[in-house]
Amino acid sequence: MKTTIDKVVDVVEEPTPRGIAAAIARLITSGELQPGDRIPTVRELAGRLGVSPATVSHAWQTLAAAGLIISRGRSGSFVRSLPRDWLPHRYRGMTGSIGARLDLSRGTPDPELLPSLGPAMSRLVRRWGAEHGEPANYQARPDIPELHDLLRETWPSSVESITVTNGALDAIDRTLAALIRLGDRIIVEGPTFPPFLDLAELYGLDVIAVPMDAEGMIPEEFARALLRKPAVVLLQPRAHNPTGVSMSPERAATLAGILTRSRPGHDTLVIEDDHSGSISVAPEVSLATWLPDRVLHVRSFSKSHGPDLRIGALGGPRPLIDRVVARRLLGPGWTSRMIQALLYEVLTDPVTGAEIERARHVYAERQAAMATALTAAGVPTDARDGLNLWLEVSDERAAVAQLAAAGIQVAQGAAFQADEPQPRLRVTVGMVPVSDAPDVASALASASRA
């Protein structure tokens, strides 16, 4: 059985700091080296490779900065154990390593582009007692009227009922819990957001992944999937995570038509997750325009106004929304009316509106800059919508390892794919300033060929 140092020596192709770091990173990401494994000392490896201790020491510094190893003084250096076992397993592939120079793995907005909530909170404190009063009982209406009316005015289609939830994923979870049964089939996009697959697994659902093109789910594949009588279609109409695709109005009409014609007597429900909302540059689109009685539309404010605001909205046919609201009373009850009032303040504040509009344009510029830079680096790429880029690579593990050695963290593509995974990476390019796009694109292009 090979020792650790034998494994390392065997995979080092280039005895430079970068080459040594990349080789060990590959061993870690492939599972050849496990969390807690002790790696060779600087002098041991320097002697076997015939290089100076300083060369190996620089490689160790790169690995530590990427969060892959940790030094324990005289005990030596070890493969780092990350305390994230509590996460749903597909979530783990979306969490960056501690110490990465540039973390592009999480799909989260740039904190610098989030609006300041301070002024809205100050107004809220002054107005809350006078206009809303303290909630007097547990059976009061779950939503404050002002926010409810504002959401209805700005919804992408006419809607019977709206309720406020603790974010988009909460709305989707509550909807599935109220409306599906063990063994039901669910259609998702291929690829899709990993927590959707975790939820499907949790509820015992049979997943059908429908491939996508530049406009959304491919109609012929969608029609074929509907022959299996799914209970739910779960899709992302704008800034699809991970690909950045936004569904065109023409494609939405086509999919709605297929649903209308499919399997009479079997009314598949549609759940739409508009997670990027105000920072998306694509126009709003919803299948509810054609199928108002079969579509539940979810809108989130996390990426536009702040993840910790924890608020979203769910709209659709009243009988379905009422079931979700009733089931929620047995859990959290409702989303805090004070948080709802805060959202109303920021949605109606012109200063905050200008900040959101600026963020939307900045993210679009960053997408365009990265697409241009990748194309120049030999990886032809179209600019997409939202925060993320879906990058094709030759070898997923090798690409991740090479980027980690360069201090760049990305999300592995396997977690986003329900079927046999293809080598892909999700890169949160919304975090990359336009001025840094050429350097990051160069690293991504090199990694894609690794």
C-alpha cells in the first residue's frame, strides 16, 4: 500500500510551488487524501522531489490559503476537516473553503451591492406602533395589507392570493409539504439548484430532469417528461441557477401550451422560483399568464435586498395558497410582520430603488465582461443573467484543484445534476469586478482544459 508521500510524489508533474500545490489539491478533492490525513513534511517532500524546502513551503502556503490544509505546529500539516457535515449533502458542494483568495462558489450577491437597510429600519421604528400596533393574537392575518397590495400590483400576472414566506426556498418547501405525496414525480431543469434535489429526496419524490437550451427547458423533452404524469414542475424562469439562462416569453408560452394539451385529467402543478428578482435584467415571465389555476409563483428578495432579510412571497390560486398558509400555522405561523413592514419600506423607498437598479446593471456588466474575457481566453461563452456562470470543463476535479491552488473557489457541477453528471463548474461571476475579469477568466480557461 502506498504511503502518503509516495502518493504525492507520483502525482507531481511539475516540481514548482504551483505544480506541487495543484498535485496535492487533486489528491484531496479526489478523496485520495481524506480530512485529517497527515501530509509529508516540507523537508521530506523536498528531498524526494529534489527541490529546495522553500519551494515546498510556498506550495504549503498556497494550500493553506485555499483552505485545503492546516498546520498544527510540530505535529505537522493535515488535510483540513470542514465542519459542514450538518449541511444537506448537495449543499456541501456549494460552500467555499476557508481562506480562499476569491470565493466564487456560493451563488450569493456581492455585499457591496446590497442596499443599506438602516434608513428603512429607522422609519419602521417610528411608524410601526402608530400604523400597525403589536400583533394581538396567533390567528391574525399573516400579511400586512400594504405589502400584500404592493406585491399584487407588481406580480408578473394576475393572481388570486399571495402570502409572505421566509425566503424562496421556504416557500417551495412549504408548498411541496402541503401538496405532494410520497412517490410523486417532479420535473426539474437539468441542471438545477441542488437544494431542489435534496428536497425531492427528503419527500421521496422521483426526479425527472429536463435538459435546457438558451431559452429554458427544451419543449420536446418537456413533453416527453409529462408522459410520466409528474405531480409538479419546478422551474426557474429568470437567471437560472446555475446556468444564468432566462426563459423567453415565447418558450414560456410553448411550455404552457404543452401542459394544457398533456394528459387530460392530470393537472400537473407548476412552481416557479424567481429567486433573483430585481437584479435580473430579463423581463418577468410566468406560465401563470396562460395557466393561472395551475401555477404557484415564488419571488425572493434575498439576492437583491439581502440574504439575512429572509423574506419572499408565494402567489397563486387561492385554494392552494390557503393550504400552504394553514399548514404553516402549525410551524413558524407567519413571517414577522415587522420584517414585512421593513420590506415594504425598502420596496417603496426611491433611494433603495436606485441602489437596486445600480446593482442590477453592475451584475449585468460583470456577466458581459466575464463572457468577453472567457471568449478571448479561448472559451467561447455567452453573457447570461444573474450571478452565475455554468462552465464546461474537461475534468471537474482537476479543474477545481487547479483553481484552488490559485486561490479561487468554485462549486463543483455534480451537485447540480440529477442524472449522470457532466464535468461542469458553477462560478459566481457576480462577485468578480469588471477590472478583474481578464485574470479570473484566464484562470478559469486554463482550469477548463486541465
